[in-house]
Amino acid sequence: MVKVIIAGQKHLSIPNLPRNSRHTLICPKAFPAGRYPIDKVWPHLAPLASFLAWQPVWQRYQAIHSFNKILYTNKPWFLTLEDHRVLYIEPHNKGEAAIYEFLNNRLALDNCQKIIAISDYAKLRFLNRMEGWKIEEKVSKKVDVIHPNFPVRVNQAKLYQEQQNLQLIFIGNHIARKGGIVALRLAKKAEKLGLPITIHIISELAHGFGVPTDFPDRSKYVDDLKLLNLNNVVFHKSLPNDKVLELLSRSHFQLMATLHDSYGYSIVEGFSVATPAITTNVCALTELVRHEENGYILELPINEIRHWSNWLHEEKTKSDEYWEIVNSTYDYLVEQAFQQIIQFLDRSDKREHYEFLSAGALAQVQIVHNSEKQNEFFDNLYAAAV
């Protein structure tokens, strides 16, 4: 049995660890103590967290599994990452440049035994960022793609019941970035046309300044958020995970018409209860959802790194031009989602087709996100380290 320290971002670690390990996994408290670790309080001192990652652990341990954080350690260690942001880049001075290079180079050392990208998208972003570096060849050989794992909660596909409204569910605290604005505008269009659709919204409604892809002026979203009061919208705000899963299991489709999402954990959780998804073609989402096999894909223009190609950044997001781009993109996705739903409702074989989609969703989580299979992978990885 190996004792393994689990370090780095907790939200990333939970679905990327063994669920029932034969080893001992130790989750120490972050350093310094309290709600605000050093990289949140002083972002320019973030590399210090590589040296002061956690409070002292008095029991002996043999290996470390780090999440989105390069560590300074002599122990065998593994790194799991969701994109390129694990790397230290863009130094402000020569001192930072030296520290950044020192930390990045630790990925090439022999005690960094495996680098796990949670998707092909994550691997692409990571290797693209390292292109031309001295350590590129050595590090790239360590990278494997291992998707997040989830327990399967049902053992058969769902059947479509035609006597009830089509139940759609949106899950995402960032209501605009994740596609909640699209869901609300779709509800408005459906109500106007008298379509039998109910849309559930689970969100804390974060939007505007500070949220990627959003237009920073929150006043632009006021009219959209009023749509939460529509008769065909059920607003749940935030719910515990078991209640979210219960709603997912009762929904026909999960709708996540997102402009940017590095993975899409809620989609896989939906698959675990055999609920197909409607989502966009950005980042890793097409690795999860295959059009007309376990859901539907809404097409956005994307670039070579699978990002929405009309996304503007920094000061450009404050321009009227960017609001026009964002606003029209929401409408564009509403129309695509609407047409996809109409096509589904008009199918003469929709009961058979829905069961096929639901079975495809379940197969995805059983094969790609299999927690038992990945439990064995991680346990063997830890054992081999020592």
C-alpha cells in the first residue's frame, strides 16, 4: 500500500482520482491556512505555491498526485491538468523568468513520472504551449489522456414519454458563458409558439465582468434574466449534487450551449443517469458528445485550438462591437437548438430515437469514464511509483 499526497485544485481532483483506492490518499490543508491560499491573495507570487503547497504532513508518504500545479519535490509525482495553464509563462522580469523556467523544467525530471491530460483538448493546449521549448520532446512522451471518471447510476437507457412536456435542463453557475442565456431565449421562443417545452435552470447567475466570453456590462443581461419568470422556466438557483442528479434523471436533454468550457463535467454526470446532451463544438465537448449518437452538437465557428473564434479579450470586450457579437451568437445558438428540438419532436420514430440517444449517453460513461477501470489504472500507477 502506498501513501499518496493529493495536492492542487480540489474541484479537478475529485473526478480524476481512484474512487475506491487500495492505497491511502492524503489530502492536506492548503498553505497558508484559511480561505485564501497564496496564489489567490498575491497572484504574482503564485509560483510560491509550488514550494509551499500544503501545511506540514507528519506521516510518511511515498508519492504525490498534483492537480494543475507543478511541484518542487524529490518524491515520485504525477500531474493532472485541464489545459496549458499549469505552465508558468509570461514573466514580468528576469527574476520571474528564472523561477518560471526552473519550475517548468521540473516536468522533464525523472521523478515526474506521468502527466495526465483530462482530454485530447487539454493535451493539445498543453503541447501547443510547450512548442519549441528545450524540454518539449522529453515531456511530451509522458503525456497520456485519461478522461475524468464517474460512477454509473443506472443500468439501462431511458424511455421517452410523449404525454409530458419535453424537459430540458441547464446547469452552470456562469449563466451567460455556459449557455443559460441561450436556454432562456429558447424558452421565450417556445412559449411564444406554444411548444410543449419546460426548461429547468440551476445557476447562481454569475455573469458579466470577470467571466470569460461575457460582455462585462451586466446591464446588457437584465432583460434576459427577467425570462427566469416565464411560465415554462423553473429556476432552482443552486442545489445539492444529489438533487441535481435527480433532476438530470428526470430530464430528456441537458442543454449546455456554452461559448467556452474546458471540459463539461455536468454533461458526463448527465450521461451517468442516461440523459443525452445538447452542447456546442468547443474545447473538449465533441470528445463527449457525438451528434445524433448521444446528443446533438450546435456548431460555432472555432479556431485551431477549438475555441470560439469570435471571442474577444481584455479591453476589446468593452466595445459595442463585442456586445453585438455575443448577442447575435446567443440568438444563433437559440435558432440551432430550436431547429434541433423541432426536428426531434417531428420525428415519427422519436421514441426509438430517444432510447438510442439515451443508450449512447450511458455507453459513453460506461466505456470512457468508467470509474472501476480508472480506479485500477491509478492504483497501478501509484504502486509502480515506489
